[in-house]
Amino acid sequence: MVYWTSALERLDSPEILQSPATRRQAVAAVLRSRIVAGVIPPGALLRETALAQDLNVSATPVREALGTLASEGLVEVETHRLKRATPIDPDVTRDLIRVQAELWRLGYAWGMPRIGAAEIRTLKRAIARYSAALASGEYMAAIMAGLDFHTIFIKASESRELLRSTLDRRGLIARFIFLHGITTLRESGLREHEAILQAFLAGDQDGVLACLDRMAARLIALCDAEAMAGGDLDQLQKD
């Protein structure tokens, strides 16, 4: 379910280069990975020619990939068609998390009645991945395991629109957590995911949603704290 690749991947595979559509998707995956992990910092200019040379492709798939990432909110297109990795603004991020939290809540409400044995096994595997990633200090892997966990419930809702609306913003949420919310990935974060599964298995849907609300509240509180401290998350990260 992870939908981006290693930030260090190069596009020299013959299979990738055979198809323009596949090539565009592969370029988008690499650039997405680099933006989410901060390898391309928030606010950095994205020059198509330089990116094409770095990835060993023509400018066309890079241009198309940047369009895809713009639709996901990871790239901003400015005046004169300048493109940059979207800066992280605390007010915008707070709004993002509040909206996504409501969508996730709806996805859980619709999805929980449709969760079966196969989904439960997948949920348990996601928690195991989260735990292993924490133990090894692989925080991006822990973030992805957590997001995959939530997506299992949302996917079970069988609402394509709801799934699309949440998947499209996974990159923004993952980037914020990785660059500014690592503290949410500690054992307490793992315990919240475990508590969601335990509440679900006990038939306590209200308890599931309460855990989800607590997780969203922690991220919103982080945005509020950064805004009160003077606002620019990217500058605070550099400091």
C-alpha cells in the first residue's frame, strides 16, 4: 500500500523506461519520496531540467510528475510557472489535519462494519511493521505503517471518493510528521494504533473513534504550538 519509492532510486530500469505512463509514475514516486522525506526541502525551487538530468529522463515526464504532485499539494506552481516544494505553514497544516481527520472518521465509520478476518490480519501486520520500524529508528517506515493502518479502514468503506481524497493527502501528512512531528511516533503512538485495533475487536466503535480523535488532536496541538511560537515551521526546522 506504500505508494512512493526510496528517495535514492534512479530511473535506469528498462522496464520503467518502456512506457511513458510508467515513467511518469516512477518519476512522481521518486520526487514524492524526496519531498516527503525533506531531501527536497519545503520551499525549494524545482527546476525541470536539473531534475531530468538527475533522474536520467527527459523533461516531459518530470513536468507531468510535478503536475501530479501539485494535485497532491506537495508542489506549488507560482507566477511565471515557477514550481517549488510546498512550504509547511502551521495554519494551512492545521486545516489539512482537521479536514483529513473528519474524512478518516467517516472512513472508519463506514469501513468498520465491512472489516473481516483478512483486513484484521492486515491491520495486525501494519502494527507489527510500525513496532519494528520504531525499534530500528526507521521513522518514515513507521509513518507509512501508521498511514497504511488507517487506510485499511477507509478502503473497507468501499467509497472510491473518500479513499482518493485521503490518499491524495498522505504525502503532506507524512512530510509534516517526519519533519515536525517525530515525537508522535514514540511508543504512545504505537499504543494508540494498538488501542484502535483492541477497541475494534471488542466491538467498541466509539472507542475506536475516540483513539482516532486523540491522534488528530496531538497533531493539531503541534501546529498550534508552532504557530504561537512564531509561525514558520520550515524556518523553525532549520533553526
